Amino acid sequence: MTDELTIRAAAQGDIGPLTMIMQECMQHYFGTGAGGAQAAQALLGAGARSVETVVAFVGEEAVGFATFAVVYPGPEGRGTLYMKDLFVSGNARSRNLGRRLMAHLGGVAAARGCIRFDWTAETSNPRALAFYDRIGAARVEEKVYFRLEGARLQAFIAEGAE
């Protein structure tokens, strides 16, 4: 990786590189790259989006991305930047790119007047946990992460419609 790293907001013209890195991400976490093109299109497609994306490039190659949203309300009525995903390509890991993506998002949070920068991590991902510990992030033990999916989500929707 001899070219300089560039981190910037994803644009419509980034659909190809974002699709490639998204497929690698899907393969890494779910065992198949299927859905990568659909995810990239959803992030960059027309219409209102509730999430933003930054992409890290070395030359023309996308080597990482992060997705995030600024949510309200937060303490003092200010926003919280919530990072949904952070991913660095396998061939680009251990080169400080994740830290640089995080620092970029920290700058976005500061520029938008956010009071916090929050995210979650899987307890089954010790490398991610160690990385977040190394950058000095505090673990928020008093929070519990919830999820509805699949059949339970459908049942809940049906119950709420009654």
C-alpha cells in the first residue's frame, strides 16, 4: 500500500468500490458476499437515507468503510454520533486504518456538535474489543442491546396491528 490513504464521504460514483468492500465485509461476517451489492446500493441509492457512509481509499481501491448516523436527543440536547459498522479489508488490516476511520468519525461528531460517539461490538469479536479498548473507549456496561428479527419480528408486527 504505497498510495496515500483518503477518507471521505461516500458519493454516488463510489458504488463500484463500495460494492467490492461491502461484499468482502459480508463474506467476512456472514460467510457469503451475497447482499453486498444490495447494501451498497441502499447506502448510495436515491431517496432519503438514515445512515451515512465514509469510505477509506488507497488509490482507487476501497480498503475500508464506516456507516453512521447522528441521533437526537442526547445530553444537553446535542446529538450522538452512532457508528453502525466499521470494516477494514483483510489485506489492509494492522495498518492503523481502523483507527484513522474512527478518528475521521470523531471529527464528524465534533463538527456537528455531537456530545458523544457511540457504537456496539460483538462480544464474540475479541480483536474488535481489544482495538476499541486500545483507542481508549469506555465500555458501557449498564446498557443492554436488544434485537427483533425473523419470525419474532413478524409476530411482533402482527401483534401490534391488532
